[in-house]
Amino acid sequence: MKEYTDKQINSMILHLRLKDIAEIYYLDIKDPETSTTHDRGFYDYKTNTWISRKQLCASAIETGWKEWRWVKIMIHFTC
């Protein structure tokens, strides 16, 4: 499976929210006794389930997510 950057994962999460398919958040929990943070992963509030990174990517791609490559356009005005 292709590795995706955090930026691409965030784009996938936004895609799923905008399509009203899922309401996914990345969660971690801080242990009050040790002050360490534990990675919990992705949680979909719409289905009340934990999902893996692989499931998140698959769902986004199956529903039409595409990687956008933004092109910077510079416009110069001259007087």
C-alpha cells in the first residue's frame, strides 16, 4: 500500500467529512499519572468505531478522493 503524508491524510479526512461519509478525528490520550501521551489512532464519530490508517485511506479513495497538486500562479501587474 502507498504511504501517504499527514497532509494527504488530512485531505482524506476532510473529503470524507464534506461528503458526509464519516466524521473522523485523530485522537491521543494523555495519562494524568505519567504525563505521557498515548496514540489512539482514528475514531469515526459517525459510526462510533476506531479505524486504521489503511481503512481511512481505502474509504477516501473508494469515494472519489484525489490528490490535488496546487500550482502557484504569480501575477505581476505593471503600471
